[in-house]
Amino acid sequence: MKISAISNNLTFTNNIDEFNQNSSKVTAYTKNILQNKEPLFIKKISNNVYDTFTKTTNDKIKNIEKFSVPFNKSKILQETAKSMYNAEKYEDAGIILGTSFNILSKDLGAWENDKKNLLNDETNIQILKAFYSTSNNIKAKYNVMKSINELNNPLFLPIAEAVCNCDDDIITPNDKKTIYQAREFLNKHYDLNILKDFIDQDNDYKIGVLKVVSKWGTAKNIDMIKNLENDKNLQIATLAQKTIKKLRNIDKYSDIDIEINSPDVLKVNQDFQSSLDEYINKNSGLKDLKYSASSKNILSLRKAIKIVEDKDKRDNLKILLANISDKDYDLSVLERAIFLEGEKRREFIEAYLKMYVRSKRKENIL
């Protein structure tokens, strides 16, 4: 009996030699597809994995009577997400948590206070950070960010920031549609137009404003930076032109864009204090500090900044602190940026401007 293969005119028979030969061809063909990241192929796999997983999860609980109450359903989903996270199944945990958020985005009436307690669980941030650090599932990442946007709880602003920053030391690359959801969420809470007060300062501040707006902004921020297109400094004028073009087209994307560099899966460091000590006392790099914006990690950074002797390391930790915190104490540690020079000063200013925007939002969570 002979069965036709699905591609490349391969055939399989009960002859072991032919089987081995064809098996090698299949392996080579599959490897070629994955290495070349054929967009439709990857998109189909990504969508199927996400759709199958969410359908299976919902089917398991939808017919259980106690879960007919939305709060109970969301609670069991979050408990399941925690279990998946503890088992280091980060993608499963992220998808389940996003499904829980879909329920919690609605007004739960008598359960509103209980909903607040569910959302305030610090494990949620850890799950989302781990999910975006390891998953290359395009559809799942988009749907989870869409759930976060619709939930609209400022607790999860650090996740949206990481997605917009596309910092591949913290998260894996994201498609434009996911990033747009994150930008929309940020702009529900951050008013980037307050940065206009810094545009009249020196060139480093102008560049800092443009970098923040380029990463976090939307089309509504174009007017604020439009005059910089004609700045006498060519670097600033060019950066302004690129930023404005980017913001004008920020909502123009295909259904789900396929632009993936597929980095090696990053191991999420769950012991921040240990990696922080390693950075301070040994030769590990700053990129080894996998962090999340938790009160515990912020406290550890503040303590480290006070005790670290190496000035460069101390400066780097201050920038790191600025990227995850908006407390007045942390805002003040960057105000001495005026005394620095070169690229380090620009890094400080960009971090300072991000922190300034955070500090002005109505609800100051961290």
C-alpha cells in the first residue's frame, strides 16, 4: 500500500529504506520552513494552538454550575494560571490569565471588591512577564494584550510598557497589532503631551522626548513634536520626521503582522535578588537582571543603589529603577542627569521623562 505525502511529492511505503529516505526529506523540508519562518505557516500554527487551547479550557468549566457566576469562573481560571506558572508552563498561564481578564473587564456588581483583590494578586504581573518573556505565539500575545487593554487596570501598565519598548532582554519581539493594543492602554493613563515642557530645553531633552513618544505614543502626540521636524540640529530633525511617520501609521497593520526575529527563548529569572547580587558583586551583565515592577524588586533596587560602590553600576541601577517605578523618591535620583555628559546623560533623561509621565497619572499604583 502506498500513501501520498502532503507535499514535495514524497511517498511512504512499507519499505524501510524508502521510509528512512523520505523521513529525512520531511525533516529537511520542515526545518527549511521553520528556519525561513514562512509567514502563513507560522501564523496558522500560532492561531491553531491558541484557538484549540482556549476552546478546551472554556469547555472544561462552562458546564459546571458554580462557574456560571462570572467571579467564580474568573477565580478558578486565575488559580489554574498560577498552577501553570508554578509548573513553568508560562504560555499556558498567560493565555488562561488573559481569559480571566475577559471576564473581569465587565462590572461584576456585588463582586467588584472581590475582583479588586483578584487583580491585586502580585502573581498576575509575574505570570504576564513570564508569558511575554518566553512566548512566540503571535495570536496568544495579541489576545492577552487586548484583554489587558479592555480590562484597563493600571496595575498592568508595566507589561504594556515592556511590550512597547520591545526590550528583548525582558520580552520577546511582538507584532504591530499587539504593540498598538499596548500603546492604546498606556495612553488611557499617561498623558505624553505634558512632555512639551521639556522640548524647549537642550538637545538631549529633545531627543529624550522623541524617544519616549516613539515608543509609547499615538497619533494624538504628533502636534507636540511637529516643530522638531525643522530643528536646526539635523539629528533631531531626522528623528522627529521618523517618529511622526511612525505615529501616523501606528494603526495601519494587517490582521496580525508577521515580523518575528524568533530569539532564543529567554529563561525568566524568578529570583531577582539573587541576580541583583550577582550583578553587583561579580561580572554579570545588566541584561541578566530579569525583573518585574513589583514592590519587592523596587525596594531591592533602592537598597542596592545605596550600597553599590561601582559608579557605572550604580548609574545603571538608577536607570533600571526609573524604568519600573514612579515614586517621587525614584524620580529624584535622576534629576542630577544635568551634570552628566554624552550617551549616559541621554539614557538618564529618557528614563527620567518616562518616570515623569508615570508620576503625573491620576492613580499612582507602584
